Amino acid sequence: MTVMAERGSSQLSVDMFERIAEFAEREDETVRFEFINGRIGLRKVTNGNHGAIIMWLVRRCMQARPELDLSPVQGLKVESYRKGRALPDAVLAPVAHFAGQGDWADTEGVLMTVEVTSFDSDTHDRDRVEKPQAYAESGIPVYLLIDRDRRSVLVHSDPDPVVGYRNVLKRRLGQKVVLPDPVGIELDTEELKPYMD
């Protein structure tokens, strides 16, 4: 579940957001916060199927590319001039790439971000509109969206900071999909069918 709070007439600074998020997450480990397009997003801990999808993807990435880590806990600095903070469901980068970078890392060196849709009212805006734009602006080569609502997998590639991702490949759940370079991993999405609810 995500709850977004619109910014008022006075803009919340990134530093203030980080202090609020750090405090709140210490007090309640079942929530995590994002800051995209000037809005604070509250993300509740997801259900078991959501986590199973991420772990399935972690195993596939480790098998295919053992020199890479798929981290399900790394926040990223996104948007123009790093004014946003996103919490992807997973981030693919070289092994130990995020060591010493803290809760919010730069996107340089990130090969792919992953989002798995949740069954909430904000999924469309967050996962299908705002995050692809923020990730493309940040130059992340591949954005993988596993869309449980629509039972599909979307692979965004060729980022452009103005128009977003130039290429979007959509596959029905159950089909094979190749994540383009620099990721270069093939996924058989048939294996995801049990986790779509």
C-alpha cells in the first residue's frame, strides 16, 4: 500500500525528507518512504507473493550473472539533480557496488531497477508512470516491471532524460523475455504464474 502526500506551497527539502524517513522507519519497520516528484510516498511491507517474485528474480540473476547483485533493499537518488528518493523493489548492480553508500545511493553503475506491482490505488501512477520517468532521467539502462494486475512483464530500455524509455517490450505472463544489455539475462516468466495473486 502506498499513500502519497502532495507538497504544499512550501517545498519539502530532500534533507528534511531523509530525516523524516529515517526517524519513521526506525519507529515502524513495516513502512518505507520515497520522495518522487515532490511527493512523499509511504510503502507498506508487501505480501508473501510479492517477496517470492523478488526472490525468484534474485536466484535467476545470480545464476545467470554471478558478478552482479540484485539488492532488494537499496534506495536510489533519482530525478533531475538527484532531488528524488526512490525505493525500487530491487536494484541490479556489480557485486558490492553499494557498499558504503548508505540508504540513498547514486544511480551511476546501476544496470537495472525492478518493480513488482502491488494491489493498491497508487500502482498506476507510481510504477507505470512516475518511476519509469525517474529511472530514465537517472540514466538507468533497464527498468523491469512485473505487473501482477495486468499479468504481464514490461522491459523498459534505452533511457532518455526527456522522453523516458524509448523502448518498452511487453510480454504476457508465461512467455520468455530477454533483458537487454547491459543486463543480458533471459527470464522464463511461466515460473511466476503461482505468485500473481
